[in-house]
Amino acid sequence: MKALAITFATLASLAMGSLASAADLELITPGKLQVATEGTYAPFSMRAADGTLDGLEIRIMKEVAKRLDVEYVPVLIKWDSLLIGLEADQYDVISAAMDITEARQKQVTFANGWLESGGRVVVGKDSPIKSGEDLKGKTVGALVASSWTKIAEEKGATVKSYKAESDTMQDLVNGNVDAVITDAIAAAYVIKTANLPLKMTDDYVSHVQKGFPFKKGKPHLVAAVNKALADMVADGTYAKLTTDLVGFDPTPKEPIKTIE
């Protein structure tokens, strides 16, 4: 029985291993993994000193492409057009830091959750706002079509929408909004590296996992990416690629699984 189990395990491994090189990876252009990203949302996607793309999602998806034995092809696109372009087959997958939500799971197929984070309230250093409960009646900046907008509204705030995360922070520094709700990892990175006169309140307004969305109907591609992600975590590559950017390993302890 033990030998038989090993045989089945070996066959399964070989089947998954050959998947990445198979013609049925369901890529729009065979041999190329076209990946949508904003390129402006540090530390998820940004420009390195030499002008090349870098960031958490960029590093992870480049490694995924390498393990699938395909070329990584980034496609720069604004946040509010990401899902529209995916549905129109303009690229194979979105790597932008998108929260896995029930509503989005009905629209797209997410690979298993690849990063765990949460929403935090960002304010000026001398702000009287101490928590998310203090946002009622305030003007809060948030990325358009993001979960932060809904959270701000639920807290009783008036929302000012932005197409770029960097613009929300700049408007907060300029005093044009009272607070910003954004991803905790992104906020901490920007405040530190840009030395902004901002801080985060102690509380989280949400706990989320980020996922890579695919157009529905691509089970082979999703399965191959899931395997690549799992292998990266298991062999330590994921931790090496992410820790130097944010100071810790943001791997989800219990990743949200793919729902077809």
C-alpha cells in the first residue's frame, strides 16, 4: 500500500509539473504570462532606482512565471480598469494588490491567497482621529473601486476617491482630507521611506488577504499558479523575496482557497 501511495503521489507530482509546460495553460499568448499591475502602489508595485518594476507582487509573479517556464510580461494599467481589461482578455492575470472578497469571487477566479494584510487609518501626526470610530463626519481619501471606500462610508465618512494611491497620501499631507484608509503594509512602507508627517491609528478596520484574479474558465492556469505559490512558500523563496521589503514574511497562515 505504501509503494502504491508513493506511485500515486509521484504521478500527481509529474502531472502538475508538466502542466506549466503544456500547451493548455490557457494563456492568451502561448509562452507569455501577461500580468496587469499599476506600477504605482509601493511596496506592491513600484519603480526601482534603475527604473525597472519592483515590489512584492512583481517579485512574486516574476517567480511564478519562471516556475511555469513562461515569459513574464507586465501590463501597466490604472486600478479602475483592471477587471474590465481582464474580462476583455487584455492580459492573463492581475497581480495588483486586490483583496479577495465574496463579491469579487463571483466575478473572477482568484488563485489561493498570497498575502495577508488589513486596512488601517492614516492621519497627520497631530490629528485628533485616534481610531476608525472617529471618522464619522470626516473626509476620507480612498482608492476608487476599492474596499476602503465602502469601509469609510460605513464609518460615516465622506469619501474622496482617487485613481492612484500616492495621490491620497499627498492630499492628506496637504490637508485636503482628514484621513486615508489604505492597506497597512503599503501605508507603513510609504510613511517610512518618504518620511511623511503621518501615522496610522492603532486599530485595523479590516483584515484581508490579497489574491491574483483570473478570468473565469482557466482552471489549468490557476492550478499551475497555485502550485508555484505553494512551492515558493515551502522552499523559502517567498520569504526571501518579500521580507527585505516589509521586514517580515506576509504569507497567509491559512490562505483563502480558489473557488471555481
